[in-house]
Amino acid sequence: MTVTIPQTDVPPLRAAHVPTGGIYEGARELRRLPEGLPARPYDFFELIPQARTIGAEIRGVDLARPLDPALREELNRALLEWKVLFFRAQHLTSEQQSGFARNWGELETNPLLARGSSADVVRFDKGAGATPTFENVWHADVTFRERPALGAVLQLREVPPFGGDTMWADMAAAYDNLSPEVKDRIDGATAVHDFIPGFARFYGPERLAPFQDAFPPVEHPVVRTHPETGRKLLFVNTSFTTRITGLAREESDQLLRHLVQQAHVPEYQVRFRWQAGDIAFWDNRATQHYAVNDYGTHRRVAERVAIAGDRPF
């Protein structure tokens, strides 16, 4: 599908092409830690696992307070081991939310998203009359950037009376369970990532065209190596990955169809039911996520802070 713009003074958009479909079968290996790394207890908080390989609730930490180096280091170990951390009833201000995220690096924003109450925060405000956006699709954030986000800190300001959960998928488990034949095909391969397919679902061409120069298509490894754990991670997603470099379109579509659907496997997932003031902190390098739009016309308000990342390798 090619998206065109009627105005003569606005350049046409690039094609927005995303394959769909996929099939799964057989038993799965569910390994949470890198091979050879033993599980260790945590000294500064209580950790409650939420699923086999991904997702843990952290109790006993007040995120409004500055983190001392030892606590920050242990939270980072928990993030690397569990990939997404949940903190109940934090009720942070935007400044406190940003301050917590800065413990992991510089912050970044996405100019295509609505700004929140401060420059570092983007806001997702859904309810009666709002256009449904950025939900019901598995993705990793901003993989169309040369340096995709390291992670994100999301807080729910207002929750609907039912629904509105968020799900995360473990992309290390997704890679581990690929067949040897598929691994041979994708190890060393690269794929093109483009912002247009992900946003063309929600924005008109006149809104997207001005960003084409700022966000040209980029290539990333299909299999990314985590810079801290060394684990191999499947690094393609439905929203932004358009094709595998060097393959004919039909062959690329067929392979991508299989790869992007790995996030749909329930054994790789965790699902979080929000309450107002809850925080989720996830490793965007190692996960994909999916906001479930099942709350009808009820209001759901979330604010997110993103942490700048590095170039995938």
C-alpha cells in the first residue's frame, strides 16, 4: 500500500508495508537468565515474580526518593533478569517520574506523540470521543530510530473500571525457541525499520510527511545482542519492521510473518492489571509490549518517560 498526499506542496510518504500471520507448535524452552548465570536473592527489596521468564513486582521501594548506588544497581539487575518491573501505588509527579528514569541515562521524547505535563513526558489520554491510537499491536518503542530507546517508565494516572491492561513479551525466549533452520537464516541478517507503518494507522499523511527527513528508514540486526546480558534477542516488530534486507519481497514477508508473530506466544508473556499510580519500567531492548484496548468509552490516562538507548548490534 502506498500512502499519497493530495497537497502538491507536501512530498508523498514512503510505502507502509507490514506482513501479518504466523503459526506455532511444540514445547518451548523458558529460560529467564543468561546461560550459566545463577539466580541470586535481592537485598534491598522484595521481588514477586509475575510469570516464568518475564515480569516482577517490586515491593519496598519508594520511587519518589533518590536511589542510592547500591539500590540502583540491584534494580538494574532485576530489570535485566525480569525485563519489566512493576511498582504499585507510587503516585509520582512528572518530575519524580523523570528523575527515576534518569538513573538509567538521558531521556528522549517522540515528537509524534502528545506532550505531557513536562518536556520529558508523553501523554496517552483515551476516553469517550478520543481516537484509538497506539494500542492493540505488539511492538518495541521507536525501533525506527538509529538508537532505539533503552527502556521506558510508564505511570497510569487514571484507569478504566475494567480492561486497559498492558502485556509484555520476552524476546530472548522468542529467539531461544526458534528452530535451528530459522536461526541460521536470521543470524547476521538485518532488517529495515520505518516509522510510517506504525503511525500511518492513526495519522494522516499531512501529519507524517514532515518527519520523513528526521526519521529516515534505518537497518538493525534481526537478532540483536543485549549490551549488558549478552543474550540474543529477536528484534523485529509489526509496527516498524518493513522488510529483511537482501531478500525478495515474498521471501521477506514470509519470514517476517513468522518472526513478528513470536511475540504472540502466551508462554513468553506477562500481563499487568493497572491501578492508578502504578509504575511499569521495562527494558525496550529485550521486550515488546501491547496495550489492550478493551475498555470501551471509559477513560484511561497514562504518562511515559523514555530513556535514550544505543545502536543495536
